[in-house]
Amino acid sequence: MATEAQINKSSKKPKFSTRVVRRCWRCGRKRGYMRDFEMCRICFRELANRGELPGIRKASW
């Protein structure tokens, strides 16, 4: 869980575009971030298993 200071710092516009830190909107995690859903892999999995993400279902083959 990211602290409030880390979340606020990453929300500011950086000096250089390569310094952008994308964070999960639920927990603030920066690693394992998926741009398509704007959240980390852990939160994605939780919401997908609960069926709260439209168009996402568990794969079975």
C-alpha cells in the first residue's frame, strides 16, 4: 500500500516524460500496473474474480 505522500508525488507532472509513475487507482501500487485497466495485477484479479470488470472472464481451455 502506497503512502499518501507517494501517491501525491506521483500525481504531479514530472520534469521529464520518462519519469511518469503510473499507480493503481485502488491501492496505489506502482509495480505490476496494467495500462488497459489502470490498476495493478492484484486488484485486477480480485475484481475479475468477483465479476466486477465488464468483458473479463476467467479463461478455461
